[in-house]
Amino acid sequence: MQHILKELDRRREEARAGGGERRVAAQHVKGKLTARERIDLLLDEGSFEEFDMFVEHRGTEFGMAEQKVPGDGVVTGWGTINGKVVYVFSKDFTVFGGSLSGAHAAKIVKVQRQAMKVGAPIIGLFDAGGARIQEGVDSLAGYADIFLENVMASGVVPQISVIMGPCAGGDVYSPAMTDFIFMVKDTSYMFVTGPDVVKTVTNEVVTAEELGGARVHAAKSGVAEGAFENDLEALTQVRRLVDFLPSSNRQPAPERDSFDEPYRQEPSLDSLIPSDPGKPYDMKELILKIVDEADFFEISSEWAKNIVCGFARMDGTSVGVVANQPQVLAGVLDIDSSRKAARFVRFCDAFNIPIITLVDVPGFMPGTKQEYGGLIKHGAKLLFAYAEATVPKITLITRKAYGGAYDVMSSKHLRGDFNYAWPTAEIAVMGAKGAVEIIFRQEAKDPEALAAREAEYKDRFANPFVAASRGYIDDVIMPHGTRKRIVRALKSLKGKELSNPWKKHDNIPL
């Protein structure tokens, strides 16, 4: 028995050593942690239970039979984050560059399936050189096995990917199908084809950072939901995100004790909207002043800044917040903002998280660039997402709600449960100036007549009362009482039941 225990200890030490001291040191020199160090930071202390520590690859070609390392380049298992069970896999760049073999893939698939079985989030930490070329098609088959589990888990358990090193080729498609992608600045990148291939095919010279670095995907492509300074910050933010999410689609939105007064009034909101209707203000100020303890976890803060999406709590209950941002492009809806918000709304609906929508939108972005880029279909994604959502939906119009954008932003017509407006709200087909120029174009040569018509239009429509008289707005509320009204609305909607017609699945305008 004693010799077996000694052998067990020896094998565990060998597995924990990864690729050895030299490669671990090289990882640290690059400013990166090892796979196991990352897991230790991500999970509660002492909670990690490892699977398949002794698994080895089964490759025999190109001398691989003599090159075997226990664990085969990925550390898998489960643990807890603030007491919540999560499943995790962490690719180990010190072992075969973290490349994926058949055995490596099977380890990941095992935790994916187990997470779905018990209803727990899946967190993947990526730092790898792609497919293991020596295994050929077995490696490709392993990728496809993982992709399938990503699809099966979608909408069942939250899936979070953290890119902490290279992630290229087949490796990028698994994160792409997960709910959230975080990246680390300067040490991580994602692309389908690398700089060398790009140069060969297109003759374009580009670095890995320029092609697929964290800043590119967080600010330009929208592929990543966040870019962080280092491994520690990225993992800390993952822990924070997990706190806002249920473990699976079988659970309601998480609740926790709040130290914030639920019916707190905020007098400063009464002066948030500028007297000049063309002057911007910061919608994030409103968000921070109405949510619990000013705690707001923003998603994709550097991309499509004209719309703000993120998680917060109201009286201890997790909520999703979608808000037009007047400080950026006047809060207009365009291709990127529609995509960003639609995906966020669908995530919240899949995981039973109520949605609070704060509206100040002058319409959809005009122009050939937007039309050629497919604004019609992309805008329809947001419309589709709100209409499809069955979770509690509370909408507040703070200022402008013009045209089709009024409909799209969780209006009463899309099954909004509580639709409020501030006294400063303007709900109309378009702004007064544009409206009178169309309606009274025969008076276009008379500036005084047009000015009178514009004043008349403003008096008639630049207010929330026409919509309220039709029942499209449930109440016109004072800004300082916004938090109280939203908290009370959420309480009243706890027992909401709403279902959509049976279907195999919908056909969202992708």
C-alpha cells in the first residue's frame, strides 16, 4: 500500500509541474500565470476538485509516443466562486503549447457535460497554440466535439471564456459561442488566421496585436466583452460577473442582501435632463444613482458606446440594464448598438434576469454606410429580442423616444410590463423640426409660419401625455422617485408567467 501512495504522490507532482520549471518561468516572464495559478485565483480557496489529472494523449506519430505529460495540456475540474459551484478548464501553455489533442478535448467535453447535468456555469481559460498538428484529424474532431457541447449548453448554463494568451484557428470558435469573452491586454489575441497567413494571402503586413489583440476585439469588432490589464484583474472580474448570474436556466435571478434603501429617493435626478433638448448628459449617472450601492457591471463598455448594457441589482435582485447613451452619437441606434443590446437582452431572457430599459433615442442612424451594412436586419435583431423576451420588462423614457426606435426599445407594444416616462419625455414619430418640414412643406418659404408650426407641434407632441392617454405609458413619474417605482414594479412581477407559442426554435434575423 505504501508504495502505491508514494507513486500517487509522484504522479501528482509530475502532473502539477506541467511543462517543467523552464517553461513555467517563460510563462511568468511574459507576464502570464500558469493554468493552475489561474484556477487558484479564480476559485474560492481550497475548493478546486480536479478531473483527469493523469490523462495522457494517445498520439503515436512523429515521435509523440515518447512525449507524454500527465494532464495533456489542460487542467479541468470544478470548484466554487463565492460558494457557487462552477466547472472550469484551463489550458496549459507549458505543455505542448496548450495545443488540443483528442484526449485534451475529451477532458473539456467531460466538464461541459457535467456542468449541464448539474446546472452550473462553465468557465474556460484559453492560452493555447491551436490544434495539435501531430494528431491531424483527431484534433479537429476534438474541436467539433467541444463546439457541439457549446451549442447544447447555450441558454442552459452560463458560459464564460477568458482569453489569456494565444487563441487562433479552431480555438476561437468555442469562445465565440459562449456568452461572454474577456481578454487580457498585451498578452492575448484571437484570430481565425494569423499574421503570416494574412501576409501570404492578402500581402497585408499586420502584427498579432493589431490583428486580434484585446483592444481590437473590445473596441472595434465587439468580439470581446471586456479587456483587462492582467490575469489577476480578468479573473477578479469573472468572479464579479458570476455573482450576478443564476447557475442555470432552471433558477431565478440571484438575490442577495442589499444595504441600500429600496425606496431611496434621488433628488439630483430631477435636474439630470438639460433644459436644452440638444444637449447630452451621461445615462450612466442615472444607472448608478438608481441601482443598489452604485454597483454596475458594464458589458462591452468600449464597443458601441451609444448603448450601455450591464448587470446591477435592485433591492438585492440581479437585473439587466439596457440604456441609450446620449453622450455618444446622441444615443442613436446603429448596427453595432443593435447587435450589442440584442445579444444582451437574449442572454437575460434565457437566464430569467429582469430587464430594465432606459430610453433616450432619437431614432436609427441614417446613411449609406448603415444601410449597406444591413441596418434593417441588425435593428430587427433588437426588436426581435425584446418582443421574444418573457422575463419582467420595465421601461423608462427619460427624454427622446422617436420613430421606430421608440417601438424597438421595449415599448408597451412589445409586451413591456411597466412603461414609465419622466415629464421631460418626448414620444413622437420624429423631432418637431423635421416633422413640420414634412407636414407643412408648402409653408417652407415662410420661416415665421414654420416656427409657429414647430412650436405648435412641440406643445402637442413633445411630452409623454399623448402616449399616456393611449395607455402606452403606464405612468408619468418624477425622476427622484425612479428607484422606488422600479423596485416596486419588480416586486409586483415576481410571479409573472408568460410563454411564447411552441416552436422548435425561432428564426431570429441573424
